[in-house]
Amino acid sequence: MIKSEFLERVNRWPAMHFTVIEFEMRDGGYEIYLLDKSHQRVSRLLMYRTPDQQHARAMTTHFRDWLEKSNQGRIQVSQKAAGKSIFDKSSAALAIIREQTPQQIAAVRTV
């Protein structure tokens, strides 16, 4: 799996906040899961299967790095969105007011 595939799969679940990665032996191979422990229940997303434990460890290391970067990006985007929403609304309102002629402003006040 490459990073873009990993991020695509994680981003399919925007309400989930995956913070833990684990792998376990199952059916003669290893499965790697992302875990979301932010709710009362633990949610698990199967990310990868491999027959080899060493490969599972290596992929878990890659996934951990990618997940940390993804979570940092999500936090920054949500902070920007929260900050921009207020700014954008104020800027949009100010732009509308500036474009109005004195007659339009007077008409709004009389209504």
C-alpha cells in the first residue's frame, strides 16, 4: 500500500479519529487495524493483510507515520476552517455593504 491509498481509505471515514495502530495474527497471516477510541466504543478499520510478521511490523511503522501526518493535517484544516468561517462571513458582509450605494443602504433601513 502506498501513502495515497492509505490516506484515501482513512479519509473515507471523516467522523472517525484514528489514533492507534495494531496488528494481530489471523487465519495464518497478519492484519493491521487503525483504531478510533474517541467514542464509548472502540472502532477498528482493517487497513492491510500480509502473511509475514516482519512485513506487518514494517507496514505498521509506515502507517503510524502517515497517520500522525494525516491527523496533524486534519487538525490544521479544522482550525483554518473554524477561523476562516468567521472571517469569511465578516468579509462577505463588509464587501456587500461597501458595494451598496447610499440609496440602497437607506432603503434597507426604511424596510
